[in-house]
Amino acid sequence: MNKLVDDFGRRIRYLRLSVTDRCDFRCVYCMGEDMTFLPRARVLTLEELTALSRAFVELGVEKIRLTGGEPLVRHGVTDLVESIGALPGLRDFAMTTNGSGLVKHAEALRRGGLARLNVSLDTLDPERFRDLTRTGDLSRVIAGIRAAREAGFEHIKLNAVILKGRNDDEVSDLVEFARRERLDISFIEEMPLGQVTEHDRAATFCSSDDVRALIERHHALLPSTESTLGPSRYYRMTDSDTRIGFISPHSHNFCSACNRVRVTAEGRLLLCLGNEHSLDLRGVMRRYPGDGDRLKAAIVDAMRLKPERHHFTTDGDVQVVRFMNMTGG
Ligand code: SAM
Ligand code: SF4
């Protein structure tokens, strides 16, 4: 029975859990070049991450997505996947990754019960990839996607953040790549999380409608009613199994149907991506170790903090000071 209902009648069924704030990339829309990461003692332990997941599943959460930072740089991540994958009642278990660790980890993740993977990929040009991620190697990510397929992952989805003047000329190429490799793909509007100085967000903003128009030059898009409990709106093409999704926090506000909460790597329960309302669950777990009932009571109680909506705008102003890697994208 689901016990997580907020003041607006929304039922919380989906947890996005950040397992680290660290990352081997420094994507220009996500992080600054010089990042200071959390001291280890402030990050939830693997046991705490498992206890939290158990509490949420017992309260009725059906879907957990592990994210970060980059989840695959966390030591012991495959053990964590195995513990969470074994929780009775969990119906959908996913991870969002930059893909660079998939060659190494894909098989163990699949064996541990992870069902679905989202891999972030914004460009197919190696130099541009290096430019956008500051440190990344495109060939490793492509090899990682293929390794995941071989390990038995179906419905791998690409996530692409499109920035005007940086990679909007690659929208079609990314769609063709997804079709060729039999992947789904979602296009994400850049969100004003954290202060970035590398580019002017107002100037690079590319709406989902712009991206859709670029795709429709080559393929008719048929709206689909499919949902993965996430915020994507999906479209299909007549001649391919590839689904195309749009995540549009600016242009198509999805707050009224919001069914999710996030927990940061520090154990802060965030009730909304675009607001600061939160509760320190690490504090609860460290004050009352092993007390699952108290943890669950704190989570249930926090539901009344969930705000009705976010108020992102496209003028480039930072509305939330947290970087995306702190939030768990
Ligand atoms: N490291 C993993 C990855 O890149 O897939 C997981 C964490 S990352 C923060 C999750 C997603 O958030 C990625 O798809 C990334 O492209 C997206 N993202 C990061 N910063 C963003 C921003 N400012 N606006 C929109 N999406 C962003
Ligand atoms: Fe790392 Fe993902 Fe952020 Fe890129 S988007 S810097 S891969 S956490």
C-alpha cells in the first residue's frame, strides 16, 4: 500500500537516489571546471543507501533510479545494486550514467537486478564530446552502450541535453544513431541548476519544440501515451522501434503529475528539483541507527513539504544554487 501522498493528492511512486556527487566528467551544463566534492563522511554509506531504499519501497515506491554524480564511480556500486535489486516490491530499477564505466560494470549490474539504463550522450563528435564533458572519451561511452546491450539490457535510453550553437546541429544525427543502435532517446531542456560561467544559458536555451521541429524535417512523430513514470513525453516513428522523448521542465511544466522525490548523496530528501524544500534523512539514520520505523515516519511526514510546482524560467537566472550533480539528475 502506498503511504506517500502529498498535500496536492500526488502519490509518490518514484525515487531518484544519488549515490555520489563525484564524477569523472565535468559537463559544462552540470558542473564547474573546479569542483569541490563532499568529504566521504558526509556521503551516505552503502548500508544507509540500502536502508533508505528499503524504507521507500516499504512505503510504496515502485521505481528507483540510481544517479549522481556518476553512479559508476562509487566504490561498491555493484554490491549496492544487488542489495536494492533484491527488495521485494520494487517493480522498476534503473540507473542514469554517463556510460564511461559500462564496459567494466554492465554485466555485474545486469546480474544484480538492474533493469534499465539511461546513458547521457549529447554529441557523436569526439572533439565536441571532449569539449562538452571537459574530460570524457566518446569511444568509451559508445563501447559502454554496446557492452550494456551484450550484457542483456533492453530499452537502453540516451539522454541528450541540447544547447543552441553547441550541438543543436546534431539532433538528427543523434536520432539516426538511436535508430541504428535500437535505442530510445530523450531530449532534455537545460535547467538552471548551479551557476555555470562557461556559457550563457539564456543564449543557448533550446526548447523541446525547437528540437521536435528539427526531427520532423526527417521523420513524422506520432504522439504516444507510453510512460515510464518519468517526466518524458514520448513519440514514435512509423518505421522504427526507437521512441523519442522530450523532457521539458520549461516549456511543458510537468509538476501537476509529479510522482517523484530525490535523495542527494548526503541523504537530503528533496521534495522538488526546482525548490529547496528538504529533509535531512542522514541525520535521522545516524541518530537512530537501524530504526526503520522512525526513518519511514520521517519520510511520510516530509510529504507535506512537497511544493505544488517549480518556477524555472528561461532568462538564464539561477533559481536553485545546487548543481545537478548534487541533486541527482
Ligand atoms: N552522471 C550521470 C549522467 O550524466 O547520466 C547521472 C547524473 S546527471 C546529473 C543526470 C542527467 O542530468 C544527465 O542526463 C545530464 O545530461 C542531465 N543534466 C545535468 N545538468 C543539467 C542541467 N543543468 N539541465 C538539464 N539536464 C542536466
Ligand atoms: Fe557528470 Fe553526469 Fe554531471 Fe556530466 S551530467 S558532469 S556525467 S554528473
